[in-house]
Amino acid sequence: MKSHVYVLLSVFLWGISQYLIDNLLLVFTPALLILLRFLSAGLLILILLKGQRVFKKPDSSGSKAPAFQFRYLLTGGLGAFGYYILMVYALSFSSITFVSIMGGVLPVLAVLFDRFIVNRRPGKLQIFAGWVSMSGILFFAIEGNFAWSVPSALLVIGANISWLFYGHLKIKWNIGEDSAVLAYEFIGAALLTLLFIPSYKILKPLTVSCILELAAVVILSTILPYLLYLKGSKAISISTASMYLNLLPVTSLLPVLLAGTLTLNRMQSAGVILLILSAVIGKEPSVPSFQSSRNS
């Protein structure tokens, strides 16, 4: 039971991060925000690991933290830089509501990814979950009063494809899920933002509130959910752990619903229910768990 709670909590933390990131985009340009988020997260993990080795008794097994490998630049580039920079730009072109709901395309993309990239025939429940998820998006869009754009929709689709490739490569290369590996991937993702140096800008004066929100993104929306998902996915099956990721569109909507900036009509409420249902029935999603693969 604890493992399920860990995974659900990680999905909840990833979901609410979109609200925090939306606020931080008023202060930092997307590439600069990605740099600050993942460089801080990666360095903090390495510092904590270093501290553990200093104060902890030597391990009798002689196990050591894995050494850095260049493939971590690619996996970090897909699963952190690629996914999040596309999602951040999608937020800048539309709204939290639209980006959250568009996340419901994940089951559909997973079916296509399985069929044409992994060359594996998706299960009937997975296909059905994809249709249910798309129905949920359409229901929610009816009479929807929120900002949206075609470029934003394409960016969300691209972000999810990047995530699927990330999970596929983690499995294919059998990359371990050590905390140090996550740190290397985070730092690799941060370094890739150097390609966008000309776009680095601080748009508003930094405030205490802004710094606290950035710290929350680093700790509560990056380090903690990754580690929780790691811990939870070790004790439950890959399909069970990963199907919870289909709840991200719903958890992403919670902050705007609680803030009162979004109200749902009956059709939209039905759409949210369908998105939740797609997560429940999608027993064999393509998105791997962090036990062998990996979302914030």
C-alpha cells in the first residue's frame, strides 16, 4: 500500500508544479528557468549523497555510486530538458488549463509508440484507455473558457513523445535508478540549456516569494517526486506504477480549481472523470516506471 501512496504522491507533486512554473515564467524566460531548476536539483542531490558518504559507515558490500556516462546527457536531454522545456514553452503560449488537459494525449501517444517504435502490439485495454482519454479532452474542450493555441498543443505532444523515448532508452540501455544517475541527468539537462543562452532573461525583479517558489520547484516538484516514484515503483509492477502518470492532467488542474480561477460545467466535469477513468483502465501503458525508466 505504501508503494502506491509514494507513486500517487509523486504524480500529485508533478501536477502542481505546473502552477508554480506558470508563476515563475513571469520572472524567468523558459530556458533560464530550466537551467536554474535542474542544475540546482542535480547539484543538491550530489551534495546530499556526498554528505551521506561522509557520515555513513562504509558499505561492507563495497558498492559505489555509478560513474557518469555520456548517455546520461541523452536521457537527461529527453526526460528532463526535452520534456520540460517543451512544456514550459507550451505554458507560455497558452494556459495551465489547456496544457493540463492536453496531457491526456499520453495514452494515445503510448499506443502509437508501442506499435511503431517499440514494435509491440498494444493491449486492448491500452487502446481503449487511449480513446477514453481523447474523449475526456474533447468533453473538457466543450464550452471551454481558457487560452489555447495550436503551437501549444504541438509542444505538449512533442514533450510527451520526448518522455516516451526517454523511458524506452532507459529500458533498452538498462540504466540503473541510482540517485546519482538522476543527478547526472538533471545536470545534463541543465547544460543543454546553454544552447539558449541568448534567451536568458530575468523579466522582473527577484522577490522573496519568487525565490521560495523556485526552491519549491527544485525540491517539491523535481527531486522529491522523482525519488518517491523511484521508491514506490520498486515494490509494484511497472504497468501499475506507470498508469498513475495518466492522472497528471487531473492533478495539474487542482491548483487552479482550488484557487477558484477555473470552474467546471457538467461536460467538463465529465471530461475530467473520463481522464481519471483512462488512468484506471490503462493497465499496460507504454510509459515505463522509474524502476527501469523514468515527469514536472
